[in-house]
Amino acid sequence: MGIRFCLLVLSIAVLWAPCLSDLVLSKVDRRIDLTSQIVRITSSLKIENEGADLVSQVLLPFPDHEAKNLAYLAATTSEGKGKGIVSSSSLPIEVVNPKGMPQALTWYSVSLPKGLSKGERLILDVLAVFTHSLRPFPEKISQPENQRVVFQDSAYYLSPYAVKVQLLSVKLPPDPKIESYTKLDNTKVSGSEIKYGPYENLPSFSYSPIVVHFENNKPFAVAQELVREIEISHWGNLQVTEQYNLIHGGAQTMGEFSRLEYQARPHVRGASAFKNLVAKLPPRAHSVYYRDEIGNISTSHLWGDAKKTLLEFEPRYPMFGGWRTSFTIGYGLPLKDFLFQSDGKRFLDFSFGCPIDDLVIDNLIVKVVLPEGSRDISVSVPFSVKQWHETKFSHLDMVGRPVVVLEKTNVVPEHNQHFQVYYKFNKLSLLMEPLMLIFGFFSLFVACIIYMHADLTISKSSASYLARLQWDEVQTAIQQVQSIINRCLTVHDRLEASLRDLSRTGDVQACKAARKAADGVLKELSKELKPLLAFLRSSPQAAPLLPKVDDLVAKEKELQERIMSKHSTVVDSYEKKPGGREIENRVAALQQKVAALRQEVEDILDVIEEI
């Protein structure tokens, strides 16, 4: 960088040109703030017109290597003396290319509120904010090392006008540890400030490079990209979502990271790292969340009052030089605090920049999602930005929601100013989505009613319809057959119960009566079964099931015969009283066959039930 300074001085010396006007800076008081990663230079210029011509603009030159890091430039004027000084609002500034001036400089022109006549004076206050102007030196450090940075500028105010008296004050962080600094005439260190001057009667384009090398462990938080989405809902809510791609822009950490050492002495073994950030959200923020790609992060604290809401949050790991992280912050806001009406239009009044303090943003994209049906959209931003329009589709959207996209590079906290998005919106459009929901549910219910009550068959004489009817008849007949067989099994159970009563009481007559009643019931069931079997044998639809049905009937018939034989044998044994061993053998053989047949009948019933 020192070589560039020399080349700059050489180019100025070669290309030096006469002053553009007879303006003279009677006094210049510059203050350079180096307490954070953002460099803020405040210059108070007392301007005097010693010529006869009216002057309406003041030129502000910056070296090209500084101009590329210039994030914000503002100028205001004040007139009068002592207590009568009156300040004005920010003045218009534009980039110009004056003829005959050094080409190694970037020129800005400040338009004065009124022309400056001969002998008139005014005070011009200029604020210039720079990013990435503090260069880590060394560029790589170990975990326990402190971060040191280098800043380079000029002890003299670079101006195309002659300067009668000027002062420079360089403010460093509290309790500064200065490695080195350029020593010129009238240079002294006072506390956390390095003061240069006063210097008198300096010609235009005077330049004297200075270098300050000092310790600065402030967080160098840089958002390489930040996307803010502000979604308007006319139902009363404003939803803000901010997606950060963050990096520690300070000296890179080399070697392995020791979490044990960091946790034991974080201020010593991680002095240049930062583990938390603070976001100043608007008052009455609600539904605040903080998450990254893994999920929600609970290491955050939220508190607020009537003026602000503070969110203090920590990434999943401490941020050392060169380390990166990505996360998302979201919150809701009352719509009435930010949406207003004027001249038949609604307009959103919201802050453009980032709510996190001292955060440098390399690229900021702000998306304002307007309600569906918005039209006649216009934007008012207090500084230059890139602008285009997109469309976003969400739930129940038909044509999509218009999105205003604003993009700006090199953003600092000074850009956290309010901007406005104007649009027209018909209140009837609010009813679009509720009516769509009502109509949708109504249509669904009507369709269900029609489906449940409509006969969707092509014709009742069609083959498919007749086949369906025949199959329904077959199923009904099979169910009836199953019912009859189950009733037969119930009769069988009653006969078995009568034999158990006989063995307990010896009442032969009661057992014979039970047998007679069972015979009558079984005959009636046999009569009911015959037409059903005839129908199944005649129906083509029953062909796949008919073998199972016939087998079921045959097995039940055989089971009935075995039970009757068992019943007769037991009753005879009680009446005739033959040899006990012979009766027991006969009954045991019959009981074994009855149990086997009963199991086969029940298995066939289960198979038919599944079919």
C-alpha cells in the first residue's frame, strides 16, 4: 500500500492542475474513528470564497484505492457564528469527472443549497464511512494471539483548494496498544488519540502519508450476503426473514483450535474471536426465531421495551478469523406500525439496513413481498440501489404476489435508514382467499353428496351390472349356507351337552327327548339348505366356490351321523348295561372321529369366509 501512496503522490505532482475556483479552506478539522472495523472520517471544512464568481458546488476527491471502499458519504452545511449556527439537511452528492484534474482520484461534487458569493463563508461537514480499510497485519495469527491491524491515510487533507489551517485526530480503541505510527511535525499521542497538526498554509493537493499499526480485537463481523424478506399481510402482520452468510473478516486463525483453552480463558485464548451478536429489532416484535441449517438454536436471549427489542444470539461455535457461518433470523411485527396511507396509496415505511450493530454487509438484498393484487408500485430510497421486480407464489395465490427487490453493496449501519414502497390495493382483494376456501369446501361437499347418491353404472341391462347382481346373490346364498351350518353345529353342541347331563344324572328319558328335538331341528335345517345348494349349483358365478360348499355340506353330514351314532351308543349302554370296557372303546373311537370332523368343518367355514 505504501507503494501505491508514492505512485499517487507522483501522479498528483505530474498531473497537478490549477484550482477550479477561488475557494479557500480557512480551517479543516478531521477526525478518524478506528474504534471498530468500520472507519468513519468526519471532516469539518470552513469554506471561504475569495473570488468574484458565484460558487454552487464543492469538490471532494478521494484516492481510487480508498474510493472503492467508500460505503457512505454525506455532507451538511451550517451557517452563522457562535450560537447562531444553523445546520441543514444532507446535500446532494454525485460522482463527477472534472477536466484537468488528477486521474488517480475519484471525484464527488456537493451541491450547495445556495451559491456562495465573494467574501461569504459556510461550514461544510462531511462524513465518509469506509469498509475493509483496516488491514490485518499479520494476516494470520494463532489462537492466543491478539489481532493487529494497519490503517493508512494522509496527515494532510486531500483537497483541490488551498488550506490555511488543518488538524487531524485519529481515535483508537480504549487502552490502545500501538505497535507503531508515523511521526511528523506537531504529532503527539493523547490517551487513545493520535493528533497531527496544526499545519498551516498548505497548497492544494497536499499529501503526507501516515501509517498506524495497533491492536484491535473488536468483532470483524462481515455478512458476505444478507437477504431480507419483508412480507406484507393485510390481515395485520408484517413478517421479516433475514438470511445471513457471515464470516469473521479479521486476521485468519492458523493452527488447530482448542476448545478447552478457549473455554478456560476465552479473553486470552480467543481475544480476536466473538461468540455473540446483538440485533436491535423494532418494538413490539413477536414470534422471534433463530435457526441455522441444522435447526433451531436455543442460545439466544430476547428482551425489549416500548422503544426497541434486543435479540442477543450466539452461533453454534465461536467465530475466529476466516471462520464462516450461516443462519436465519425471523420475527413478526404489527402491520399498523409500518403501513400507512397517503394520496390514495398505501406505503410501507421500513428500515433498509441491518439490525445488527457494526456489521459490514458486502451484498444486501431487500425483498418486499406485496399482497396479491397490488398495482402501481413505486419505491423511494434515500440512496442509490439496484431495483427490479419478481413474483412469488404462496398458498392460495392465483397470479402471484409482486416482489420489489432492492440490492446494494458495501452496506454499513449508516444505511439503516427508512425507505418507502408505495402501491395501490383494492380492499375487495382481501376476500379473494376466504372466498376461494369457502367455494372449495362447498364444491367438495357437493361432489361427495353427488357421488354418494348417483348411480354411476352405464346401464342396468349391461353385462357388468347383471354380473354384479348375480355375484351379490351368490354371496347372499353362501352366507345363508354358512348360517345354516353354524346352526347345525349348535344342535350338535346341544346333543353333546345332553350326554354330559346323562352321565351326571342318569336320566335316560331326558337324553332321548333331547335327541328327538335335535332330529327335528336338523331336518328343518336340511330342508332350508336344499334350495340354496340348488341355486349355487346352477349359478356360473358360484362355480369357483361350489367345491368348497359341497365339501362343507358333506363333512357336516358325516359329522351329524357320527354324533348320532355316539349318542345312540351311550344311551344304549345306560339301558342295556353291557360290558364297560367295550362301551368305552366304542365311544372313544367315535369321539375321536367327531372331533376331527368338527375341526374340518370349522376350517372350511373359515376358508369360505375369507373368499
